[in-house]
Amino acid sequence: MEYFPWWNEAQKKLAEDAKKITDEVLMPLAERSAWKKEYPWEAVKVMAKQGWFGAQIPKKYGGHAEEWGVTGAAIILEEAARAGELTIPLGPTMFGGVHQILHDGTEEQRQRLLPKIATGERMGAITMTEPYAGSDIAAIETTAVRDGDFYIVNGKKRFQTNIATAEVYMTYVKTSEKPEDRTKYRHLTALIIEKGMPGFSIEKVNELMGYDGAYNGYMNFTNCKVPVANRLSEEGEGWRVMMSGLNVERVLNAAPALGQIREAIRYALQHIQRRVQFRAPTGDIATNQFKVADMIWKLRMARLMTYYAAYCCDLKQDVPIEAAISKMFTVDEGMNIAVEAVQAMGGNGATRFYPVERILRDMKINQIAAGTSEVLRLLIYRMGTKAMQADLKVPQRIVDPELKVPMPVGKPLPKKKVSSEKDVLTVLAENYRVNPGLHMMMEDLKEFLDVSDADLNKHLLSLEKDNLAALYRDKKGAVAMARVTLVGLAKANPPEYYRYYPSWIGKKDIF
Ligand SMILES: Cc1cc2nc3c(=O)[nH]c(=O)nc-3n(C[C@H](O)[C@H](O)[C@H](O)COP(=O)(O)OP(=O)(O)OC[C@H]3O[C@@H](n4cnc5c(N)ncnc54)[C@H](O)[C@@H]3O)c2cc1C
């Protein structure tokens, strides 16, 4: 595994050890489990002995957080994933509860739960999705009602990875039906539900297209008694607890895909270098070289993004955009890479005798589990445009008197004091020349005009009444944007004012 310059010595050593153990011990064990569709218990024991389950757990609770951290957890997952489904026991244990117990748990909860998770004796699962709440995860229906020192939990969860084998389930439940709590996202509570609690059972195990041998399925809670002592943070804080763990969860969902990509590349390369057709290796064909070149640059970009996000998590920086990009980019490009690796290998790629077809099946699931690529794009759009707001603001532009084309003004122009609606119409008409076809937002108009909100609104309504401006209203009915109408253009300036001909145009052709 290639290191990044910011990794500490312990992380570099971990990378070296993890690669060696994966190549020499885990690969044969895990490939056999995947073929037989068996849960990889043997491999779990090996990984537990290495202390891998405790990558993010502090030393005082038996883990290695101080030296490994989120970066170390990602290193382990990248390597282990090369062997197949080993990230199923590891991943949910790492992000299903550990982060939340550390940040929102009590000292009693940490001491009681973390040491056995660190040693791999008790594995974890993250329990959010329900039959009727998937991408819209705030719509959780499983309820928890307080009864003395217990919560009585009723409901169902589905698509939970590592069910049955896990003992610690980081579960989100609904504790308030009040509409005002729902609006403020204060309707959810985080509970640690443990295997063996009365009323908690496994309802169904899924037959998945991939993740061979991994347990994934539905869970049922019927009057399940959960001690209040198992609640993380306060009642109503569930959404915050859930969100606080998502960055780490996304980074740790990107990491396994990195290992799967590396495997796909190495099998594709082995193949094209050894397969001779038309009296030459298929690797001599430029299009096959391009396929591998694309795999390599995509892998390197994905690793850079993922380990950068992991490093930020270790520095306790909140990096929701980077975490989302690392998961989305790695699994989306991982899917493309798996498809191209199968293609480069021809018929062999389509057989189960190479791991590439399994990687392709798993990669498809990766695009759905832990937040779909579409939902991550939504998040990146929303949070990205907000975070870059200042950078993304287009500069003030006017039509340059000499060149007659829109130019940035540099330092903003002094605003014109508005004395009548004509001043507003002039700016709207000018915008027709600078931003043809676009409306102006209220803030755009106020960059040019010195006017109160109330007066601007009044002038715009008056222009609308006279058919000189057209207004766009938001969902609440408030005026949000405005543009000039054709009548308004004519009223503001003579027709020749709007003309522009490039110098190279034949003047005789213009009319
Ligand atoms: C193998 C596997 C393992 C999983 N492991 C776990 C686990 O351990 N714990 C857990 O809690 N959950 C787990 N999940 C659940 C997973 O997180 C959800 O499946 C996922 O969030 C999508 O929810 P859904 O399946 O209900 O799809 P839906 O939400 O019904 O979405 C269907 C489609 O519509 C798209 N879509 C939905 N809303 C929007 C929107 N607003 N804009 C654009 N597109 C949208 C989605 O991207 C998707 O393509 C797992 C799922 C799988 C398949």
C-alpha cells in the first residue's frame, strides 16, 4: 500500500502489516468463505487478534485510537476489502456505535461497551434504515416509549449489515410525535440495543446480489425492553448523534472500495499482459491501456480524497463535503472500474473464477448502502454551494463603454439612490444586456440601488402592474426575482440602445 506523507509511523507500519496479513492469511480464508457463502468467522478471529476492531477506540478502553485513528481504520478496511467480505464484520463495528459512544456516551457506557468491541469479542451494527424510511431517514417509525428505567421499543429495521453476528446495535428510534419536534429534528433518540434484550429478534436475512456470505436483513422489536442507561445523549438528540457519526461512516465506506479497486486493477493488468490475440498481448492495444490508465488515475484520486477526509476526521475537523465526495467518488468510479476490468478480461472476467465479477456485484451495492450516490450528490450540492457562497458570487458587471460587452467593474460601483420606479426599471433593462434571459434576485438589484426592501418591493409591484416587469415569487408568495418585460425594454431605452455587432460582421448584411 502506498503511504501518504502525513501518515505517522504507526499508520505506516499498520499499512505494511495489514497488507502482509491480508495477502498471506486473510485472502484464502475470505475467498473460501465467499465461495461457500459462509460468514467469515475464521478471518474475524485473525483480525481481532491484530486489534483491528479497536482502531478508533482509545488506549484506555483497549484500542489504538491515539496511533491509528480514522486513518488507521481506513487503512485496515482498504487492505481487508481486497480479501472480499471482511469489511462486513469490521466496518459496521467501527462506525456502528464506537464513534457515537465515544462522543455522546457516558463514562459508564464507554467502560462497559468499548473494551469488548476493541478486542472483537462484541461486534457492532448501525441500525437506521426501516421498511418505510430509507433515504428519507428522518421518517423513522420505530418508537421508544419511556417506562421507568426502560424504553419499550416497537418497530422494524431493514437492510442492517452484520445482523445476528453483531451484539451491539446503534439504533435510532422515534421518541416524539409532536410536529414541532419533527420540524426541529428533535423527534429521534439514539439507543444502544444489545443482542439478547427481550423482544429483539432477527426477522429476515436478505439474499443479496453481492456481499457473499455477509449477514444483512430485517430486525424486529416487539415491546423490546432497553435500559435508559443505554441511551446516548439526551432524548431528542438522536438526529444530532446520527449526523455526527456520518462523516466517519462515509470515509470508512469509501476505504473498502479502494481495496476492491486495487484488486480489479491487478487482475485486469495480469490478464492483458498475458492474453495473446492477433499475435500480440491484448495489453498492447491502446484502448486496453487506456482502460488501465483510467483505473489508475481514478484510484489515486479516490485514495487522495478518502485519506484527506480521514485525516481531517482525525484532526476533529467537520468535513461533511469531503466525506461525502470520498464515498460517492470512490464507489461510483469503483463501479466503472469493475465494469471495465471485466471488459478488459473478456470472457474470463465474466466467470466467478476471478474475483473481479464479485467486485462488480459488491460495488453496485456500495453505491446504495450508507447513502446512495444520488443522495450524496444532493448533500454535496446543498452543502457545497453554501460553503463556497462567497467564492461563487459572480462579480458586478456592466457593459463596457468602449468594447460594448459585459465586463467586471472591479470595486463595486456606488449605488444609485432610488427616487422612482424608473430607476428600478433602468437596472432591470440594463441586466437584459449584461445577463440576457436571466431574472435578477433582490440582492442583485440592491447591488446597484440604494433602496429599502419595502420600497423595492413597492416599485417592483408597480412595474408589474404596468406590465414593465415580470416577477417570480417564492413558495410563500414573496417576490424573489424580477426581469424586464418587452414593454419595459422599449420604455427604458430606444431599440438601438440594445444593439451590438462584432467588428468583423459585414455591416452591409445588418438591417
Ligand atoms: C447491502 C446493503 C447494506 C446496508 N447496510 C445498512 C446498515 O448497515 N444500516 C442501515 O441503517 N442501512 C443499511 N442499508 C440501507 C441503505 O442505507 C439504504 O438502502 C439507502 O439509504 C437507500 O434507501 P432505500 O433502499 O430505502 O432506497 P430509497 O430511499 O427508496 O431510494 C430509491 C432510489 O431513489 C433515489 N432517491 C431517493 N431520494 C432521493 C432524492 N431526494 N433525490 C434523488 N434521488 C433520490 C435513491 O438514490 C435511490 O436510487 C444497506 C443497504 C444495502 C443494500
